[in-house]
Amino acid sequence: MMRTGYQQKEMSKEDAIIEAATRLFLSKGFSGVSMEEIAKGSSVAKQTLYSYFKGKDDLFRAIIHAQAEDFFAMLPRNDDPSVSIEEFLYQVGKAAMNMLFTRDTLELYRLAVAETPRFPEIGELYWQTGPQALIERMVEFLKNHGLAEDSAEKASEQFLSLIVGHMLSLALLRKNYHPTRKEKEAHVAQAVSIFFKINKYRDKERQAS
């Protein structure tokens, strides 16, 4: 994700390179950008660029990892016993809504989809670092709350489909679509409610409340 809140002089060289690469990838596509352009755009020597990143694949990986780190930083720890399943799902849903409706997230997703036919490793990287990593995070949390691994995995996939599926289509296909905070909250609440209805188990802490 582009860190537009930083001034160039406050960035490390690595941050400046990632910033420039993100901007160039989004404007020209993965295949349309050279390492020389990225070096020029980040105001570093080409030799310095290669000392940080071996190539564009490494740079794209760094961009996706930075975005994922920002997202996962919004979630509670998997082993926090004070957080119920319901609370965890609400936090995942809220973080997903906040991340989804940012320009960089949507543009990087579009880029990954567009470039995957020619560069399959880009799609695989995006999947593993984003959706797959989140599913694994959710599975671990649900297992720590007593669910079997196969049930936890299925439930996690179901919840992410409820949260992201329709909203992602709207965000990608309707240029000016941007739900209000109230609409986002209602969407997350509905997804959490459906999650408990379609699964055979119930959050004990939720029943007790």
C-alpha cells in the first residue's frame, strides 16, 4: 500500500523505492515498468535499488506484504482468550471493509487480476499473502476456541465470502460506489449473524451474553 502520509525526506530508501514502484505499477502495469524507471522514480541509483530488491517480483512481494501487515495489525491476537468469536469476526469484518474501500487496495487487486494470465506468480503471491493468510489466521483463532480444523477452515471461507464477495464486485464495477460507515457496519453485522446461523456450533460466550 502506498504510504502517502509520509514526506519523501522522512522515508528510508527502501520505503521510497516501494512507494515509487507502487505508483508506477498502478499507472503502467507490472510488465510496463522497468527497474530503471523505479530507480529514477525513487531517486536512488540502480545499483542501490538492486541491493534492496532483486527484481520486480521482489518489489511486488514487498508491496503486498506491506498491505497485508497494515491489515493484520488491525486484528486481535489469535491466542487472546478475552476476545470472543463474535468480537473477532466483527473486527475482521470492520478491517476488511476499511481496507477494501481504499484506492490502493482496489487498484492492486485489479493489477494482480490483469497480470496473472502472463505472470501467474503474481496472482499466487496475492492469494497467499492476502486471502489465504487471513483464512489461516481465522482458522487458528477458531481452533483456539474449540473448533475442529476442517470446520474452522470452512467457516472462515464462508465468512470471507459473506464479507467481501458482493462488496468487492460493487467496488470494482461501480466507479463511484463507496458505502457509508453505517452501511459498512450493517453489512458486517449481517455477515456475523449469518455466520452463526449457517454453522452448527455457537460461540459459548455469545450464548451467555
